[in-house]
Amino acid sequence: MPVVRGDRDVLARRAGGAAPVTASRRSLPCSDCNLAFGRHLHLHIHPVPVEVGRVREAVRKALSAWGCPSPVIDDSALLASELLGNAVMHGPDALITVNLVHVGDRLLLEVTDASPVRPTVRQSGLEEEQGRGMFLVQTIASAWGSRQESPKGKTTWCTLALDGAVQPPRPHLHP
């Protein structure tokens, strides 16, 4: 279920009522983004590798507080790591925005960065140490995509089913 910018009001009405969850003190407060509705985690992150782990833990903490099943928490933390890791590695030195929204029976994870280059899926060779991120996202997520936000930026998003029922089968990945 792709979500476009105009759907944010619908998301807010569907998410309804629960108190917002905040992340670590290292995430930047956002007085310009009044998005503290329902079950929603909204962060602005500096593009440095150490922030990937902090966001992963913020996602785990939020999803635990929302009562999500452990496999969904694990998968969401991995997807957040992969999307944010790509933004940190390939984007310019500009703030990255991370949104995690619980809508109905799904989670929507969005990472917005200042790079216009859209992600691609590729299968890396066994000897390669990098290059599997979007393959993992494609394998684990219910759906994923990207959209241009400006001439110099994009949002990469993915969704996860909370019950895991519509998750595609996972291929065997060699270590």
C-alpha cells in the first residue's frame, strides 16, 4: 500500500489516540513537524553511522511499547537499519528524516534523504561485504518503493504486515 504525501491526514485519523513515542535524546526535536499523532515515531538524524544503531533501538522501543510481535520488531529494526544505512552511506551531509507509522494492520517506515539517486535491488556475490540492503528490504517488506521529494531528495519507504501473514517466503541467504 504506497502512501503519498496527501494521505497523511488519512493516516492521522486511522492511527488515532495512542500517546506518541519519542526516541533517544540524540535525535533532533522537530518544532516544525507537528506529527505527534497516534503511533508514530518521527526523527531527524545526522548522517553518521552511529545513528543507525540508535534509530534501530528507537524503532525496537517504539514497537515494543505498541505491543507488536517480536518477529515484526526484529524485521522492522533490520529494515530501518538497511534504509538508514543506505541514506547515511550514499546521501550528502544533510539531515535524514525517519518516520515509522502504525496504520491499521501495517507499519509504514519512511527514510527521507537529500540524495536524488533512487535505490536499486541487486544480489551481491558471496565475497562482497556490502550491497545486500535493498535485497533484504525487498525480501522482508510487504511492499517498498521510493518517491522523489525534490530535485535533490527522495523518500524510500516500506511496509510490514503486523500479523506477518502476507510476508513473502524468504530465500535462503548464505552467510
